[in-house]
Amino acid sequence: MQLQLYGKKIWVFKKPIDFRYAIDGLSNFIVREIKHNPQEGIYLFYNKNKDKIKCLSWHKNGWVLIYKRLEQGRFCFKFNKEQGVTEVDIKELSWLLAGLEWQKMRHWNELSYDKFN
């Protein structure tokens, strides 16, 4: 089985959050702190130790909460004590969930050539 989430945008909150928040707490947090409609995107949050991620998304008729814990290492989040969220694309989300340094990789571009000599 494969779950597909759909959202207009994917957002990462720039500061660690209290991981006791579940669906109601996270959706209220999105409305109160980020001032977004939680049903319009996919939202990612990380804990203080940066070894856990929660992903909240609306899926047709209900909420989906995905939780990932790294068994070794930490997720790479480097933000300058900024508030709010940063937008990521689907490739960056994939890199992030794999535990890679997605913020460095976002500047990597795939090369394509029309002619070969």
C-alpha cells in the first residue's frame, strides 16, 4: 500500500516543537502560529533533538499524521532562529525524510544536454 498526500504546498516549521502535540494540537498550532489553513498544505515539524519528524496533512475526509524517528543520526535543519515556515518541494521532502542534508541539496541542479560531441 502506498499513501499519497496532496497539498498545494509543503511547509517546514523553522523551530522545534513540543512533540506531545497530536493532530488537534498541530492543526491549532498551524492556525494560531503560522496563520495558515491546515487543510491547504502538508506541514512538517521536528523535535528539539532533531531525530523525529511529524507530518500533518489533510487526506480527503480526515487528517493523516505521519511520524518518523531516525534510529541513528539526526535530521538536518539549519535555520537562523527565524519564525514561521519555509516551503519545500517534493524532492526536498524526499531528501529530508531520508535524513540527507536537504538544504544543501536544494541548490543542486540536474544537468541535461541536447547534443553530445
